[in-house]
Amino acid sequence: MSIDQPDARGLVEIALKTFREVVLPAVPAEQRFPALMIANALSIAERELKGGADAAAALGRLLGEEGDADTLSRRLCAAITEGRFDGSPELRPVLWEITRARLSVSNPKYLQK
């Protein structure tokens, strides 16, 4: 992808901003609820794209590998089962970072407490 083209997260961000600023104000009252559901779904997708990238980065640093969050999570589970991280001070901070990344998707208000 070239530098002047947005990635998936950027596209969702643009779509959400446009939807909120242009489309939503023009939606008739009887269609407001479905429109708000669409805005909420786009917000969740945006957070999920960011959270997945954050989790993948944390896992990648810990494992010394590259990949998506799901693949790296499976590899981490295998490494933990094999005892690779027994007594490792590096594991706990990464697990907290992954937890925060997942909460930022599923329940971002919880992180504000």
C-alpha cells in the first residue's frame, strides 16, 4: 500500500467520521436507531483494528516473531505450555498489555476507571 492510501483502520476511521458528521444529521428520526447501530458497529470495528495491532505488537516483541494477534496468541500459548516462559519477568507485562488492548475494544470505558 502506498503512503497516500489509508489502511483498513484509516478507511474505517474516515467512514465513521463521514457517517457521524454528514449522514447521521440527515437521518430522519424514525431511522435514527438503525443509524446509531451502524455508527456503533463502525466504532467497534475501528477499536478492534487498533486493539488487534496493539496485541500483535506486544506478542511479537515477547516471542521475537511477526504475525497477526491470533496466530501469535496461539504460539504464546504453546510456548507457555512448553515452559518457555516459566519464571520469566517478561510475560506478565505483556499479558497485561494484551488485556488492555482487548478491553479497549470490548469495554473502553472500563479502562477510564
